[in-house]
Amino acid sequence: MKLVAGQDERDLASSLRGLLSAGRADLWSDLAAAGVMGLGLPECHGGSGGTLADLGIFAREAGRALCPMRVHSTAIAAHALHILGGEKAVARWLPDLAAGRIAGTTALWNPTDASDVTATMRADQTKDGSWRLTGTADFVADADTAEIIVVTGFDKSGNTVVFVVRLGNDGVTLRPLALMGGHRASVVRFDDVEVDDVLGDGASPDRDELRRVANAAVVLTSLDLVGVGEAVMDRTVRYTSMRHQFGRPIASFQAAQHVVADMHIALAAARLAAQSAVHGIAKGRAAIRETAIARIQSATAAKWATLDAHQLHGGMGYVVETDLYLWSERARVLSTLGGGSDIAAAWLDDDEVSRAAVGDRLRRKDGR
């Protein structure tokens, strides 16, 4: 799938929508063959040569179609490797991730607050130069279906180091977590596990780099939430146009029209906020403020869109056969992954601190 820009983004979205809605038996292989896992990665490493914005287009369509989150987890792992990895590690892992030959996941930030990128596992370097990890990573998405994990540890000096570890290595144990909507996550325990690769040649990454990767994941799930909201809005419009009360379609009642109009306005605002954050991150910034606004807008819009959709469907909205609950469950899980709107509001303060720190560095550089 060759990447494009500008007005051609609509063609990419249309192509992805067709692919995701086809009901294919082996969706993973079809998405891999179409280059979805390589969206935003350089062509020299098996990617499509596009940008994070292209991956954002996929995320929005994935929410519409309830695409398995395993694809998201792999794409985010590939993005993390691309941003944090040295040339050797990137060349080793990215081609297989981009081609879908292996699946990946990450444990680089606090699952309840993506602004916390502090390493929680101990990393010990042996005399022969190899590294071993000990500790626990909580709420790791799709760990049970992934081959590798991108994870951080702290060395004896307290510095953060980023590693790639095969989840089949000795000493790795997984405890599945029960989640709604068929979403998969596990607690992953590392007991003196030998790592397979060290990213960045063992150098401690800048905290802003880790935050940039975490924010990219938050923004992509925010666009997924927008897709979820758009899907339930479309279903609601179709249902209210078909369903009659008092001899006329429900959609003809002003109250129902106002609810759908509010859905549309909230989702449009969330989409624009998330796209702004994507472009900021793609330019090499952490885009903290933009990410916070995107999460606040998307989590709120998806919540109310799904609730209003159930209300306008009436009793049919709570019948399992309508499938509406599947989008509601996805919205509930994704709107809290990495932090909900209340957590994201605190990131605005982080942005002010970050701006002040940059200003201090510039003043010191200028000798003021």
C-alpha cells in the first residue's frame, strides 16, 4: 500500500474501509499484505514510506470496523522501534513487524497514565555485556498473541534502557486479565529474563522521546474512538430512519435530530483534535497539549455517542443481536487505556512545565 497525502487520504480511508468490512477469514494476513502494519515506517525497513498520519487514518477506520487490537499493538511496537531503536535493532525487527510475520506489543508507559514513562523493571548487565530483566509489566495489550515486546528497565545507575524481548523466552510468564468486549491484556512477569536486543545502543532515551511514543499510542486510540463514535452514529441514523413511532420515522422528530447533531459536532471536534496531535508528533514533538485535548475530546465524544445511540435504539439497543454493545464496550476500554479524560486534563499542566523547561534551556544557551 503506497502512501499518499492531501485529498488522496480519502482514497486511503476508502480502501481501508473496504478491506476491513469485507469479512475476510484471515484479516491479519490481508492487512499485512496491504502494508497496514508498515504504515508510517520507512521503505528501507519494509514500511510504506508514509507518516504517522497514515497510521492515524487506519486507526479511525479500525474503530469503525472493530478491527482486532492486535494490529494496533503491533503497529505501535513498530513505531516505538522506529523512534527509539538504533540502526542495527531497527534493521533486525522492523521488516518482520511491517510484514506481519511477527506480532508485537509494548510496555513503555503506565497503562493508567501515559504521561508516566518511568521504567518499573530492573535491568542487570552481565560481565559478557548481555542484559537481563526482572520485574512485572501490568496490563500489556495483546501479550498473549505477540512474539516480542518493547519494554524499558532501569540499570544500576537508575538510567532507563529500552529492550526488545521475545515473549517465549525462559522466565517470561503471562497472566491473562478479564476484560469486556473480547479485548486481550495480560500481566507479564520477567524473572531474570535474557533480552534479545538493546535499543539505541544502550543509551538512555530522552524522556521526551518516550513521551512522544506514548502520546502516539494515545492519539491512535483516540482516533479509534472517533471511528467507534462515527460507526454508532451511522447505525443510529439508519435505525431512526427505518423505525416508526406515531406513524412517522423517529428521525423526523426534532429531539432525535438534535441528539444526532450533537454526536456529529462532538465527533468532528475529537477528530480534528486528534489529527492535530498526530501532525505535531509526526514533526518530532511530544505534542503534550494536543494529545491531552485529543484524549479529552475523543473519550467524551465516544462515551456520549454510544450512550445516545443506545437511547435512540430503545429496547433494541440492549439486544445482543443488534451488536451495538460491541462498539460501546470498545469505547469503554479504549477511553481509559493510557488515561481517561480526567487523567489527560492533568497533562495540560505537564505541557506548561515542559514549555518552561525549554525556555530555561534557551535562556541559559543565550547567556541570559
